[in-house]
Amino acid sequence: MKKNVLLLVLCFIAFYTLVHTIRHLPDLLHGKLDWNGESTYMLSIIRIGADMVIAFLFTFFPYLIFYRWYTGKKWFWILTGLTLSLMCCFLLDFTWTSYMEEPNKVELYNYLPQAVFFFTVYAVFGVAFYFIRYSHYKELKETDAQLQNRQSELSFLRSQINPHFLFNNLNNIYYLVYYQSDQALNAIAGLSELLRYMLYDTNVAVTLAKEVIYIEKYIALQQLRYEQPEKVSFKVKGPVEEVLVPPLLFIPFVENAFKHGDGTAVDWLEIDLCVNSGHIHFFCSNKKTKKHKDPEGGIGTENVKRRLALLYPGKYKLDFVDNHELFTVKLELSYGN
């Protein structure tokens, strides 16, 4: 409230100056600046100051009344408050004007038309100022609500990634333990390291270099499932240390490649990550396994689609190419302003 009143005072002074400059423009053009016709400079200052204070009351009271009762749509109190406050302001101004002028010089029928016009202008200015500030307040409130909803949804989407990731990898470790693989302990250690990153090292944004290390460790963990794993092509180009990205943004695509790809085939998975001129280019292509997909499906791809829509609105392009042999993901992000 204090901030709004201070802003109202500053805007009123500018508006008052503009109104009276326009009103006395003919005198100004002839080199005169006699707004009140007083005999001395001090009386002119007093008259102008008093006129400004009274004019501000005509502005302030309507603003205060709408500030107090408009949000509740209490029109009775608004109309009553406006009527009483403006009548009091008119009475105050008429009394002051009569006091400053010679006795019996101020006639009500001469005073009223001009006073009604100018003070109505000030009252309208006060109401307009309120609605401008009210509109701005509503816009900020709606923006804040949208931001809170967006952050809540992003937090929820990110929370989905952890159990989804854990579920997939526990299945792999169960497979290794069940068949008494020598790689079971390494898989558990690798999973523990990845979970530590997910829980403690990821904030709102991380460097792309960290995500690259995470993807490399994830690939190494997944390859423990195979006795003779085929080499995965993972190429990284560009200044990944200088780019910030949301954590765990690319990993769902890599997870799906390992889940539905043929890890025993030669050159079965190719991943390219390139940073260039404010853009991130991500490419992931895997040879498809002949096994049937999990009938329950997954949430990883849909999750990342929603995150992209929230984090990069209008700044990304995501394409999927699915044929008999290959499943390919192409993602382009614009991370600059």
C-alpha cells in the first residue's frame, strides 16, 4: 500500500503539472507564468501548494475507496464513499478559495462549473490509477500462479524419473543376480553411483558435461548385462562445460534404446550430442530387438516431452523415426536468449 501511495503521489504531481501547463498555455506562450494572480511570490506559492493538496485529495480518496471495496464488489460503499468524500473536498476547496479571495467575491455559480470540471478530472485520474495498478497486480498474481504450477509440475515430472530409472535397473540387476553373473556387484555399485548423482548432484540446472558423464556411466552399467557387449557409439562435440541444461533430460531416450534395442547386434546404438551456436543437437538411434515391447509401456518419453514443453516453449524440435529396423530420436534445443 505504501509503495502504491508513493507512486500515486509522483504520478499525480506529473499529471497536475501537465493539466495546469495546458490550462495556462496561452499565458506561457506570452511569457507569463501567473497561475493564481497573487500579489506576492509567497502568496502564489501558498496558493499553488494548497490547490495541489486539495486536488490530490480528489485523486486520493477515489483511489482509496476503490482499493478498499472494489475487490469485494461492494458498490454501495463505493458510491457512498465517493459521494461523501468528494462533497467534503468540494466544501474544503470552496472554503479555502473564499478565504483567499476578497469577501463576497466568490460566487458559487461562477466557481462550481470550473471546479467540477477540474476536480472530476482528478477523481477520474485516481480511479484510473487504481485500475491500472489492479490490472498489474492481477497479471503478476496470475503469472506467479502459473509459475508455481509450472514448478510443481516440473518437480512432479522429475520425481517420476527416479522410480522409473530405478525400476528398469533393478530389473537388470535381478537378471544378473538370478543367473549369478560376475557383473552383479559391479552393477549394484554402478547403480549406487548413479543414484547418488540423481539425489545430491542435480539442482535446477547442471552443466551438460555432467549429464554426459552420467550418460556414459549409465551406458557402462547397462552393458554389464551382456557377456560380450557390443561397443556403443557415443560422440560429444562442442563446449559442453559452458551449457546448462535441466538434469536427466536426455537419459529417458537412452533408457528406451537399451530397453527396446538389440544390444547384441553390431553398431546397434549410436548417440551424438553436439553444441553449436546456441543450439544443442541430440541424436539417438538404435537397432530394434525382435522381442515384443513391454505391454505396460513406459513413462520416460512422455515425461521428457512434457518437460521440454514447459522448459523450452517454442525453442525445441523433437522428431521420432520408427521403421522396421531402427528407432531414431532427433532433438534440437535452443538454449540461448
